[in-house]
Amino acid sequence: MILKEKDGPSGQDDRSKAGHQQEQDVAFYLRREFGDDETVRIINDLRIEHNGERAQIDHLVVHPYGLIIIESKSIYGEVKVNGHGEWSRSYRGDWYGMPSPVRQAELQEALVKDLLRQNVEKFLGRLLGLQTQIGGRDWRTLCAVSSSAILHRDEMPRTIANRVVKSEFVAEKVRELVGSRAKGLVTARPRFSQKEIESIGDFLLQSHLGPSANTSAVAEPAPRVQEPAVSAKPEPAPNAQRRSTPEQQPTQATPSPATSPSQASPLACKKCGEQSKLTGMYGKYGYYVRCDSCHTNTSMKLPCPSCQSRKVRVTKSGPTYTSACQDCSHECVVFEQPTTPGHETGVPSRAV
């Protein structure tokens, strides 16, 4: 059963359209396979926030034995993955590195799992007076790539090759991971009841952030990347496309050294609005500030004030935190740590 369809495209450029079409293709195959299956719940384009972090999940499958997270990736050309799990793809005869969509799905899985663990009483019942947990369930991640991509599977680590499928085979792969009820009974796999499956699906839908939700102060677990659209038209040069990381854009323009970063609007705690009692910190998902008043964490990865892109990179130099946009190269000081005693975190300079 489909609980949520894919939302509309986030942009009108070729890159956004190609990414949207890829997600629509995967959603189609999942709907055709599981649209009438009451034991499976499909949520497309799920956006959640938990503990100050945000994840956008292309496709999530809830089934009797666990959950599956699918990352759709529009890729035109060839794809290789080396022994270290590092991805690269071809473009007009050259090879470029790209973030691992499998790793991205793993980060999304960790956030969803923690969200469910901390709210388990909302969708799982009690057994002999004790709250049941989600432990022991089967968690899987997949990457569904464009059907036109050429995968060098023989060179991929087996653990990654087993999780990468082309769009037209994604439903078959999901069905394989879900397995049959008879096999589940024989192997005694931990199982969600039908009511629990429905409750989990309802809880995740209630947790979904709509397109109009204000998530400007929430960091994404990993950068999202889309590949050139598959089209009969001449493709734009690599430096004309938006990239998530500087490694993907060899010709990316950099700001002039003589230009000083502008000063952004004062960073404020997303919960209580405090602006003065903040401490710069570094965590799993990058730089953030901790509110000394309410102890809430607020990410420093705010949308670019010039072009509103979320593809920003935060660096630290002494007490100054600078945000650089990867799309328009605009730079601004996002936070200035007070140098009074008790506010120096001692975090080494690094970029996210």
C-alpha cells in the first residue's frame, strides 16, 4: 500500500527534473508491486527532523520484518566503486568522484531508527506489561540508479554491489528482502503485527515535514547530489551544473581572496530565539551552536542568503565560523564565538 506519493520537483532546471523523474520511476515500480499489498507500507519523499538533524528519504518501505530505505540516484554514464567504498562516475570520457548514495542511505537509516526508538510507545504495544522495542528487526538500505547507467559490478565490493539496483529491478529486490510469510515462520524472524505496521506508517506520516515547513536551522545528514539529466539534447559542461561537494566540480569558481565574507543575520536558537548565550560546537553532522539557556542544538548550515541554496560548507577559523555557498560562491560569517571564558570550545578548524 502506498501511504505517500512523491512530491513535486524542487526546481525547474535539467538536474532537478532528472532527479525527480528518477524518483518517480522508482515510485512507479514500487507502486506496481506493492500497491495492493496490505502487509507493506510505502512512503515516498519522506522528510523528517530528529534531534536537530534532518533527513530526506526518497523511498521508505515498512514490512512485517523491518524497514528498507531506498536512495534514488539519477546517473548518466558509468559507475565504479573501489575497495574503499568510494564512488566515481564517467562524464564525456572523464571520471569524477561523487558522494556514496549507499552511505547517504545509511545515515538516513540511523536517523529514522533513532526516531522510532525514542517514540516506540506511540506505535508498538506492551507484552506482559513491558514496552516492546524495534530491536531485532531487519533494517536494509538500497540505492536505485537510473536504468541507463552502466554499473561495473565486478569491481564493486560485494556488500555494495548487493545494495545497488537499477530502477526496473528495485521492486524485485525489495520483494526478495521482505521474503515470504512462510519463510519468516520457519526462520522465526521477529515480526511486526499488521496493526504495528499500520501504526508505524501513520507515525512516520505524522512526522513528515511538508514542503512549507521551516527547516532552515536543521542540518542534512549528508549532501544530496543529482547527476546530469538523460536527454537527447547536448548536456551542459560539468562546471555549469550544481554540485554538492567541491570534489565533484573541478572548475568551480572560488571567491576572490581580497573579498571579505559578509556578515549574516545573527544566529538564533531555533527553540527559544536566544542569540547571545550560544556556544559553537562540532558534532556528527557538522558545526552547530548549543544554547546555554535551553540546551537546544541549532545547525550552522543555513541556506545561502544570496541564492537560498542549502549546498553550503561551514569552516572555522579561531572564533569565526564562515559559511560558503557551493552554488554561487557567496561567503558570510554565520557565527562569531564570544571569546569570554567558558565560550571557547577548542574545536579544530575543519570543513563540513
